[in-house]
Amino acid sequence: MLIACIFAALAPAWFGLVYGPARQQAKVAPYSRGEVLYPNDRVGLAKMGRDVYRANGCYHCHSQQVAQGGVQYNLFLIGSGANREGLFAAMDRRVVAAEKSKQDGQAKSWRDAKTAKSLDLALFLNTDDFKIIEESKLAVRAEAGVVDKLDEAGRLEALSLAGLTDKVEVERARRFLKLPQAAGNATAPHQAKKPGILLVGPLAWAEAKTVVVAMKNAGVVILMEPELTPIVAGQPAGDIVAREGHAAWGLRRSASRDYLYETPVMLGSQRVGPDLAHIGGRWKGDAWHYQHLYNPKAEGFGHAKSVMPPYRFLFTYKPGTTLSAAEVAQGSFVSGGQVVVPKPAARALVAYLQSLQQPDLLPEAPAPKLKIESRSQK
């Protein structure tokens, strides 16, 4: 009975803290952009260095998770597709879903997008009715009256949303929309100044992605534009993304995809030292790391008040003050009248630190822009 009670008490915690996150991470896949694939599993010295990092308890004091204000997304329709009924049905479903969850602002945004004149024109340009009917008869269509009520930006937006690719169709649409011929290429479907028609936003990443997948079934193209909390000049960096000419903890916030090949994930527990999630992007050379490991309080390689212990057991020593080219290449340096030579474990640890980089390419974690304003101006 006692064992059953203990199991009943611990089971919810195990499912919530172990099984649930493991299932979520199992659904994450590497992100590809062209020939670039991120993340990649570590190999060679970097993989060995991960074990050295963990064995020496570095993960207790250093975090590897760059924090940042929540990133939200605005969804813009940038291609209407040809399935008019499917698009409107999908938008109606989003209205119903927003109303059920009592999100009146989202419901209104979807209704406004559905009744936008630019969208109505774009869908008309995509129909066989527009492509077949004689141009002389287009003037009596209700859509022709809409064209006269829109400014040039609205007509350009309609042409962009239509997503026409055929040269003849583009030329016909430009004449119907009363747009001037483009210089250099008379049939180019000019892009509007704004991304397209705002569908809804701002939404969190998971919700925005769900909406995009649902709308793609209607054959439309949607742009997810991040709405980033700007970094204010003079704001304390702390454990956040920071800019303004100094070394930042990272280019962007950390995302679950960053830790796809990390077992276990060493996010840190005490967080006494600085964040290392992007340390490889902040320090490109190995020399600084070796001297920092040897003496964290040394001027230029650490801080006089650093609480980090020296890791001198990771080095061997020999008398003298002259370094050979081979010793310089392997990171050796002179200190206290002797040559300090990194052991293989030190080289592996530095290789691991250099591999800790978070490139700015994940769609769920874009890099923020610096907003130049002082605290007093807010």
C-alpha cells in the first residue's frame, strides 16, 4: 500500500517533468535553410569536451539558455491562391475559433481581412472568369468599381496577393488595375510597400504556426513577421540578448531546437558565471580560453573578483620562457617563468566551448533589433 501511494505521488511529477518534455523534444527536427542544417551533433574534440565540461561541474555555475522577451508574430496574407471558397471557409473557421476562445480582437482581425477590398480583387484576378472574359466587358464588373476606389498602393497590393506568374495574365491584370507599366519589365507584378493583408496578430509561436498550417490547406501563402520586444539602449544586459557594440550573451533567445542533440541538456543550476550558450560566437580564438582556465583572475583573461576556480590540473608545465611554433599552435603560453601546455582534456574543453554557437536562422527565435532610446525617454 505504501509503495502504491509513493508511486501515485511521484507519477504526475515524472510525467510532467520527464516524460512530457521528452515527448515534446522528440517532435523537434533540425532546421534547414538551403544547404545549411542546424543544429548538428558535435564530433571529435568538441564531443569529448562536452564530457569534460560536465565532469568538472561547469554546468552548475554557467547557464546555456539565453533569455529574451517573448517573441510574437503577426500573420500577413501575401499570396491569395485560386481557391476562393477554401480561403473564405478557412477564414470563417478562424473567426469561429476566436469567438469560442473569447478572443474578440482576433475575430475582428479575421473579419476585416476577409472583407478587405485588396483581397477581393486578388481573388478575382485569380479566377477563370477574369482570365476568359473580354477586357471590354470588364468595365461593367463590380470589381472595376472597387479598383477606382483604391489608391495605387491598394491596387499594387491586390496584384501582389494574386500571385500571378503568367506574363500575359500579369499584363492583363495591370491594365485592369490601371497600374503604370513597370520600368524594365512591363509585366513584373510589383510588390506592395507593406507585406500584405494583416490576418491576425500578435500570436505566440505555437499558435501562429498552427494557423499557418491550417491556412496552407487553402492554397494561400502567409508571412510570419516577428514582433520583437526591442532592446533599449542602457538597459542592463543580465541574462538576455543584448546589442550596442559590446559582446552579447547571444544573437537571439534560446529555443528548444538548440538542444536537439544535447543529452543531458546542461542549462545550469546556480548560474554564478556568465551565459555560455553563444560563447563560441563571442570568443573566436582558443588562446583566451586557455589562459582563462589557467587563471580566471588574470588581467585581460578574467576578472580580479572572479569566483571561478583555476583549472591548472588541465595543463602540464616545463621550465623556460621560449615557445616553439608547435607549442604556440597547440595553445601553450608562458606564465611565471614556465611554459604552460594544455592537456588533451583542456583542448577538448576549449573545442566544446568554441562549438557553443547559436546562429540567427531559426524562425521561432529571430534576432531582435536595437531600439535607440534612453530610459528617461520611455
